[in-house]
Amino acid sequence: MAEALVDVLWFIDGSEDEQMDQDEAVKVMEGIAHVVSTLPSDQQQELITLLGEMAAAETNPVRREFLEEFPEGFGLIDDLS
């Protein structure tokens, strides 16, 4: 399920204006950020761990960066900067 979620968000994040209405894309991404940020803490931690494993195995550097930034970008962890 996590891989499917990441695939959809990866597509949305990388889509151009001609492929997808950007306002709608933002709404979808914000909606998903809300859902994952309200998961119980044990499920959030499990997702963070899985995303880390996916990032470590990813050979595409751009997608790896997307996976590494996912927990912060989607509200699973606080801003570390």
C-alpha cells in the first residue's frame, strides 16, 4: 500500500500543468498529508521506517530524495531545520 501511495504522489509531484491541474494536485497532496499526519503514532513510525527502507533501495537519485523527504513533507515528522 505504501508503495502505491508513493507512486501516486511521485506522479502528482512530477506532473506538469498540461498533465494535471496544479491546484487539484496541491489539494490531493494536502489531503494525503492530513491523513498520514493523523495516523496513530505506531502506524506513522511504521510508515517512516518503510519509507527509509524504500529510499535505501532506490536507485533513482531524484526518487530517493523524494522518499527521504516524504516524512517531513507529509507531516510525519517535524521540520528538522
